Amino acid sequence: MLSWGNFISQMFNGLVSGALLALIASGLTIIYGTLGVLNLAHGAMFMLGGYGGWIAYTYTGSYTVAVAAGTIFVLLVGVAMERGIIRHFYNRPPEDQLLVTFGLGIVFVEGVRLVFGSLIKMTPPPEIFRGITNLGFMVYPTYRIAALVIVVVALGALYLILYRTRIGMIVRAGIEDSTMVGSLGINVFKVFMLVFGIGAAAAGFAGIVNAPIVSIAPDVGDRYLVLTFVVVIIGGVGSFPGAVLGGLIAGQLLSLTSMIDPAYSEIVLFVAMTLVLMFRPRGLLGTAGRE
Amino acid sequence: MNRRHRPFVAEILTAIGLLVAPFVLRWLGVPPNTINPILIFGLLGIGFDLLFGFTGLLSFGQSAFFGSGGMVAAYVLTRTSMDNTLVALLVAAVASGVIGYLVGLVALRRTGIYFAMITVAIAEVFFFAEFNPLAHWTGGENGLPGVPTPNLRLGFTTIEFTTNEQMYWFFGACYFIGIVLALRIVRSPVGLILRAIRDNPLRASALGHNIHGYKLAVFIVAAIYTGIAGGLLGMMQGFMPPDAFKFETSGEIVMQTAIGGAGTLFGPLLGAAVWIYLSDLFKITLNLGAMWKLILGIVFVLLVMFLRRGIAGGLVDLWGLAAARLLPPRPARSGVEDAAAPPPAVLLPRARRGSGVGGPADEAPRTGTILRASDLSKRYGGIIANRNIDFEVDYGEIRGIIGPNGAGKSTFFKMLTCEVAPSSGTITFEGNDITGRDVSDVCQLGLTKSYQINQLFERLTVRQNLEIAALGVLRGTFRLDLLGSMSGVEGLDGHVAGTAALVNLTPRLDTAVSELAYGEKRRLEIGLALATAPSLLLLDEPLAGMSPGERVDTVALLKSIAKGRTMIIIDHDMDSLFELVNRVTVLQEGSILVEGTPDEIRADRRVQEAYLGGIEGESA
């Protein structure tokens, strides 16, 4: 069972799920870093992306349209959420923000359950990515390779937005000191709205890209929310590179442990988190300042 | 002011409520199997409320203790020969307390949002551990069936609680004991410190309290409450479900408490009642199974947005409004307090250690150096805030520190009180090397600071604020008198009354801090530092933001405090400062420029150039 080929393919599985976790976690972490809000409905964003894409797919039959529709839908949900509700919580204690986003998460999940039922929904991969590919050293499902590439491209795009654009500069400055950014005459609220939308859309995008691998159900996001926390704690809250590193570590830990005994995979991950907390409480790539 | 309220009203009302509830509810047609879960969730909610409502620690991981306590009790009752349910509950309490201690060690390393995330993650570990590695003991996804109903072995006879009606009395008794103990905790000195941690953890620790210890203690208490409730759940259902470990359980606890009202102890019971009533209404009466959680979610979001303190908080506010309208305003009670307060001069918290707080005021004054900073530097990355500062203050001296904005005065103070660790150099206070010590230890040694920006406990009264400060001196950095009373703390009232008189806040003792005027808050800020009976008091811009009139009053106040004390004062108001101090140290660009008497400083050309002669010192 512990063969070399098995090991390689588990490494690959870990890479795919790690990249996915990295993308979800970077969405969570840029929202937290900029706005100071931990979005407990982030798992629901992941789920909504999957459903948005699935609906678009059932009408058009196009994978590309599904990914675009799912992402844009969650972007809009994120923007609406920030405008309608989160904005009123910036000056309230962090506990209130947790409570309200937790409640919103339930509303999203239960709303979807009411409309679409609890049964799983399948979004098939596009024609060209079906089947398996021989990589020379192993045979691997084609869509997983495609998903890995897509997610890496998305992470790259997020990196470019954050590090190469004006808005990204404002976001990174906002992570350091949002009051200061505001006093420089930049409309922080507009930026906040956009950041919340982009952060949510990152999770939504991951949700629809993942849908052909793991079929979706209303509570599909719950598990990812918890894993995302672990990723962010390991990597460092508010740090984009930290989210990526944490995601990759978590992906490998999960899949390599499950090769030995699946029962322990989550436990090993949480042990890793505890170790990080004990020896480097701010996370591997986190900065000391923000609590 | 809990302790001077009518005693035991809450306890008696709870007892009456629990006694009549089954009859009222039977009359209303509510079946007893709905009441029992309410009691169980109400009980674990008490612990959660101590944690969240009183200490401000929002844990999303209570399911770990609920499940663990329940599994331990169920294991004892089904897999061992022990069939005494009370013993099983006791074992569950101990087990969940130990688990709470271990989890707390990890989770309490961080605060706020980080803390919430860590608790979620840790609770998930328990969920997975229950399902797989521990399945042999916990039954995995099947749980543990065959848990007996509660019993009471009194030696001579055994009372069995087999039906739902009978179990109600057992659970009701558990709830009653739980609420009585929680009320005592809330009214104890620890309870007050917990609220201080909730409102302003930094100040609570600067006032000499080991806040980490108290947080860990309340975390364990909450875990024990939750674990016992888990044990009761198994007995009620005859089966310990693995669902107790689910994240949803933690979420339910949080939501029920927020719905009912956090910080009220009874809120969770109310929240659980609303929750279970709505659940039954939607699922059974209206047959809307799938919709009920959606509606609940919407209600919850609305409550968090508009009724922050939940139903119980809303009721309290309504009651307050009604009372204000219907009842004539009560005469101020301050007169009584004034009469009761002994002459302040006698009770001034002045010298400490050795003579004790209540000791004679006119003990022999000590001489020599009280504080010495040697070669103290602080760097933030490339920025040097303080450079090679050598600084000495003698007993009984009043020292002023001036310097332009950005001269490094506040950083220097923060290093002296150990809020910020110096990059290099040492600090010696009364012969002890305090470099790198904890701010609460330094306060315990007798060195404290009043802050430039008020650091008060906004949701508490003036009296409670001063009590929190005084408790630091009177009880030490950590003491676990969870069930003690405030009146049991010797010298507390005198200490508080003395300090209040000193900063001229006696008539305002029972006013909430949020209602004070700015000048009053400023005096309370100084009062908090004074109430720790410091042998060296640092004042960081005590006159900041005051009107000219308030300045005159505060200077007079500082003068009266100054007698027999050692103080270091930073301020920009040079005229007032020179009037108060014996010597002045001038800081410029992180280093000491010159030191001397006020007259020397006034005459010093370097100071005039650097500071006085140039831009007029900002007054705020």
C-alpha cells in the first residue's frame, strides 16, 4: 500500500487540495487583513460559488460560463453583504462581527437547502478535461491537473491584483494601517467593499472549480471553513503568502496522512496548527502587529 | 454594586420559577420532553455566558466539552460497573475540566478573532478523534447507547428519575445549583476582574491582575459546566449521541446565548427556550421542517444587528424605561456614601509594602534612589525611539519630563512600566531589576501609570473601576476566590472611598463610566493608578485635552496627591508642570538633552532653542 506510485499520486492530491485551500484562505485573509473582519460565512461563499456555477452549467452546458457565473455571483453577494450588513459592524466589537457573519452563513446554507434540497449536485468537468492523463511517471485524472493549473492561475491573478495594481497597494496599505489610508484621502469604504467582494469571489471561484471533483451540497462549505482557519493560523492571519504556504502545507499533511491512515489526517493537521501556535503564535509568515 | 443589592433575589426567583414551571407549562400544553433540553442547554449556557458575556471570550468550540463530558459520563455508566449517576457526572466534570485546561493552554495564547478560530479548529479535532481513533471507547458514529436515567443514592434509599416529569426535577436541581454557583462567581472579586478583562484587558493587566490566569480559570469553569450538561444529555436521551461533538452544537450554544442575551446568566436559558419552541413550532405545528433553521438564522442576524443584548437585555432596557417613567427619580444616594466614607486623609492609599495599605500614613519616609534606568534604548526597526537614556529618580521626588512631540517620552514611560521591552539597557525599581518583567508584576511591585488616553472600564461604574484597581493591591496578582464575596476583601471599601475622595469622584461612585464627563474620566484615570497604592506613580499627560478650568482643578488635585509620593509627570503644559515638579528632564530626539530644576530649565539656552524658543509647545 505504501508504494512509491501511491506516494506520488497522494502528493499530487495534496497539491490540488492545497492549492484550493490556499485560494480560499487567501480570500479570507485579505478580507481579515484589510477590514479586520473574520468572515464566518466564507464557507458559504465557497458553497454559493458551486451552486451559482452549477445553475449556469445546467442552463448553458458550458464549463467556462459556469466558472465565470459562479465567481461573479459570489462577488456580487460579497459586495451586497458588505454594503448591507458588514459595513455597520466596523465600529462594533469583533465578537459582533463573528456573530453576524456566522448567522449569515446559516442563512445562506439554509436558503440554498430550502430551494435546492439537501441532495448533492454534480457539475461534470468540461469535455476536454475528462478521463485520465498519462504523465509518464503516473496516470492521473485529467480534470485534477486542469483544476490545479486553473487554481494556480487564479492565485497568480490575485497576486498580481494585490501586488501590481493601485487597488492592491491600497489593500496592502490597509492591512498595515487602515486609519492612515483613510486619512490619505482614499475612500476606504469603496476599497473595503471591493476587497470583501474579491475575497468572497476567491472562495466562490474555488467552489465552482472544485465542484467537478467533489459534488456540492448545501453544507459543503462548512468543512472548508474550518480547514481554512487552520491554513490561515498556520500561515499567519492577514498574510497572502502565508495563506498560500499554509494551504500547501495543509494539503500535503492531509493527503500524506490519509495514505497511512485516513482517520488521522485531520488530527495531524490540527496538531500541526497547535505546534505553530505554541512556537510561532503569529503564524509562519504572519507579522506581529495585528491581533 | 451587586453586593449591596437585595440579597438572593435572583436565587429565590429562580427556585420559584423552576418549581412552578412544570405546572404552568403543563397547563399551556407544553410537553415535558421540551423543557428538559431547555434546562440542559440553559445549564451549559451559564458556563458559556461566564466565558463570553462576562469575560468577552467568544468560543466556537464548546462542543468539545459537551461531547467529552457526555461521553465520559456515558462510558462510566455503560461500560463500567458504576451506576451512580452523580459519580458519573463528577467524573465528567473532572474530565472536562482537565480537557478545558489543556485546550485553554493552546487557545488562550491569542485573543479575539484568533481565539475564536482556534477554538473552532480544536473542537474539530475532538470531532474527528471521537469518530475514529477513539471509536472503541465512544462507539464512533453510533455513540453510546444504554445510558441510564438519573438516580440519587442517598445511602439509606435510592431515588430514580425515570420519566421525563421525574427527570425534570433532577435537571432543575442541577440548573439551580449551576445558577447559584454562577451568581456567586459573578459577584466575587474574580467576577469583577473578568468583566475588567472583557472591557479593557490591557488595563486590567496593568492594574496588577494576571489576566491570563483568570481567563484560563473561567475557560475551565465553562468547560466543566458544558461537560456536566453533556453528561445530562446522555441520561435524558438514554443514549450519548456523537452529534454533540459537531460544530453545529457550538454554533447553537453561541446563538442561543446571543438570542437570550449575553452577560445575564439567564439569557442562555431564555435563548434555549425560544430556540426549542421555534423549532417545534416550525417542524411539528407548521410542518416547515426545512425552513425553520433559515428563519432562525434570519432572526438571529436581525437580533445581532438591532438588539445587541438579546431578549434578556431588551427586557432589562424596557424595564429601565418603564421604571424611569412610572417611578419618581430616586434621591441620590451619594450623601449616605459620603457620610459612610471615613475622612480620606486617613485612608489614602499611599505607601505600600511593609506598612501595608491601611498602615499609618506618616511612616518614616524612605530615601535614596527609587528608580534607575541605565543605558536604556528602544528601536523599532530602523527608528530609534529612545537612545542610551540614563535616568534616576529619588524617593519623594516629583519629576517632570518635557520634550517636543516625537521626543520619545511615551515610549520611555512604556519601558519603565514594562509595557514595552527595551531593546537594551536595564531598569531597577526599589532595588529589583524589572527589565523584561510583566506589566502586572511591576504594578504589584508598586510602579504604575496613568495613561495619556483614558483606559477605563467603560461598561462598569466608577466604584467598580476603582475596585478593580484596588483588588490588584489587596488580593495580589492572582487568587482564585471564585466563590468569595466582595465584602470579604478586607479594606476594599475604605480603599475605594479614599481614592474616590482623593480624585473628587465620591458623588459619582455609582455612575457608569460611559456617563461621565471628560474631566471626570480623566480624574478616574488618575484614580485607577492611585488606587493601586503605587510607591512610584507615572502620569502620562494628565492635563491632555482639558479646558483651562479643568487644568486648574487637576493641578490642584495633583498637588494634593503629590504629598508624600514619588511621581514622574509628562506634560506639554509647561506652566502647570513647572509649578508641580522639583526637577525636570528634557528629552529630545530620543535622548536626554538636559536635566535640572524648573528655573534652570527655563534659563537653559539649549532648551529654549530646542523647544521653548521655537514652536510654542502644543497644549494638547
